[in-house]
Amino acid sequence: MQPTYMPWAGYLNLMTEVDLFVYLDEVQYERASWQNRNRVLVGGQPVWLTVPVVRDFLGAPINLVHVDERLSWRRKHAALLKQAYARHPFVADMLETTAVLDNVSLTRVAELNIAILDQLRSKLGITTPTVRSSEFSIDGMRSDRLLSILAHVEATEYVTPPGSLDYLREDNFAGRSSARLLVHQFQPTPYAQRGTESFFSHLSILDVVAHLGWHGASSYIRPSVSCVRDFEE
């Protein structure tokens, strides 16, 4: 999976479901994607938190794309989160993650996101080993790259997010791979969100932590039943 900014609960659940998690940190940067933004609740409505970026060249991978320090986005994100969740029961827990934003040495999108994920993993008790795909020096696109990564780590099973199924079918991944194909199907459970009668799902995990705390969020991303299913054509 690409390292995303302040990811949603399903991303972290996927980490708990596997034996090794590979960060796709050398994929191309895409505008208006989860690579540099996510949503939180402000006044009962979802609002985007977006990290401004600077690309040195078109098609740059996210491990080479820099955050734009000409804008005071770090202070603004921290201030918005502190204000938006000020009256939530576990605001102090949630704000622990924003401390990562104070590290101005994290100047690239991928390393910023991975540092945030490391903080979240520690607080949520996720011990799954991680590795960056950029460490493998693997070429190719789509399924070809994926097959090479799986071969490199000697994987016997691969858990895919459902959003990738279309291209995996187009590329006949199941027929080409020796690894068993499984599908991740995490369904967020509604919880009482302060300031709104509706439940907004797929927000940043920060919203879960602000409402449930680290202990509650740890349980939230670990439902009693596995979220991994066998692939079916």
C-alpha cells in the first residue's frame, strides 16, 4: 500500500491482518489523492487536511516529492485539529500524533507519512514488520511490479484492497501469481461522533482516536472477525 497521510482505520486494520506490510513508497505522486491528504470532522462536517507539495519533475515518485515549507501547513493542521476536537473525550490522545508534524526534518511526502504511521502503529500496538518497496530496486508497472515484489519477499499469500481488483483481473494476476490472492474487506463500525447525528465513515484514524482513545481505537481496528476473504472471480 502507498503510505497515506493520517490514514483511515481500514488501512491500519490491513496492517494487523498480514505478516509483512510493504510500503509502496516509489509510486508516482498523484494530485488530490490520499498520499497527501485526509479528512477529519470540523463542526460536524468532513474537512480535508491537505499537505502542500512541490514536485521537482512531472511523474516524480512520492519518496522524492517534497512538502512545501513555504506554507505554514504544519502549524495550521495542528491548530485545526486541536480546535476541532477540543471537547472530545480523548483529544489528548489524538494530539499525540500531531507531534510528528513538529519534525521539520521530514521533508518528503513518503517519509512524513511513514513517520506518522510509525507513531500510530506504536500507539495501537501494531507489531507487523514493514518494508519499503524502494529498497528492492524493482521495475515494472501494475501487476508486473506487484509480482516482482511478492517474489522478492517470497510471499505465499497476498492481501489486496478491493480498489485494486479491477486491474488485477485485467492483468490475470490470479493466474500468473503463485501467491494465493485474498481480498481485504474492512467495514467501519459506526460510533457516536460528537456534534453530528449522522455517522461519517472513512475519516482519518484521528477521528476514531479522539472519540475512543488509543485503547478503544486499538479494539476498533481489530474486529472479532477477520476482514480478509478469499478472492472469487
